[in-house]
Amino acid sequence: MSEAKPLPTPAEVEAKLRRGPFHQWLGIKVLEVGEGTITLQATWREEWVVNVEGGYTHGGILASLVDLTADWALVSSTGRGVPTIDLRVDYHRPAGKGDLTAKGRVKRQGGQFSVAEADVFDADGKLVASGRGVYLTPKA
């Protein structure tokens, strides 16, 4: 009987994730890693603003967080980020100034393709975006 592989720590995942310059720019912090789950935080930046009068965050930032978080929810089984095949994002309300928190979870772990979802919350804990991605997850 094989032993279960230990989960990576948030610090281990963050070190891998932050190798990417875009992830560094987003100010990504890994708050929690579970079996098929992850919670990330993105540090708010003035450059995210798309609507100067309203101070709203650009939808591309929210979509990136959905993709990134859903993708990295697979890290407990893959040990790494994986390529996105398809992505759907729903926007629920404008995200104002403030850090964003994203929670991801694996919905289906497959031998070739996997499905994961993510929700993005504003600084007040309100859902601002959600989505689902399909990821290429062949055995390495």
C-alpha cells in the first residue's frame, strides 16, 4: 500500500508560483493549500484600475485570478501549474480598490484533462467573479 504524498506547504507553492513575473506583479500570496484546494491573495495595485471615476479593477485581472487560482488548485496532485485549455469567467459586481482573495477547488481530476473552479472576493468579502477552467494534466 503506497503512502499518500504530503501536501506542499503554502510557502512551497508560493515559491513556485512567484517564479512568474506576472504573478510577482500581481503580488500573489498563497494563504492556504489543501487536497485539491488553494486560497490566494493578490495585492491591489493602482495599475489595475480600468474606470478612474469608479476606481474599478479591470476584468482581465479578475479573469487572470480565476485562471491562476483554478489552475493552482491542481497543485496538490500535479506539483505544478498546468496549461489552460478552456476558461469561462462570470463577473458578479465591480471590484473596487483593495486586495483580492481567490479560492480554487478541483472539480474533476482526470488522467489527461482536469476541471477546476475559482471564486474571487473583494476586500469586503463580496464575490466579484467566478469561473471554471479545463486544464491539461497528463501524468509526468
